[in-house]
Amino acid sequence: MIRNFLLILFSVALLLVTVQAEEWAGTDEQAEEIISQINPNYEPWFSPIWEPPSGEIESLLFSLQAAIGASLIVTSLDITED
């Protein structure tokens, strides 16, 4: 058990050391850049209803969404095992 924990801890530390901040850009921004390179006259079909005021709040909402999804998956797996 301790060996698994140390392996996970080492993997996370290695990931944090090797990954640059620019690589964490969202796929929306990356897709927007590529689309604007392919077709500069492209206009989006719609705009967001609400945009978070900062990147930190956006990250918080994304983390909350992931936590809710993970808890639903774990709960459903727990129910099916009984």
C-alpha cells in the first residue's frame, strides 16, 4: 500500500515538474486558434450564457463537476456490487 502511494506521489510530482503552463490551455482555445487559421472569416454560432469572472472560478467549477461525476460513478458501482 505504501509502495502504491509513493508511486502515485512520484508520478504526480513528475507530471507537475515536466508540464509547462501553456500546455494546460483548454481545447476550446486551441480549437479557436486552429479554426481562425483555417478560416479567418468564421463566426461562432453562439456565445456562452455566462462566463466565470476568473480562471480560478472556472477551475473550481470544473473540479466540482468532476467530483460530482466521480461520486455518481462510484455510487453506481457500489450499488451494482450489492
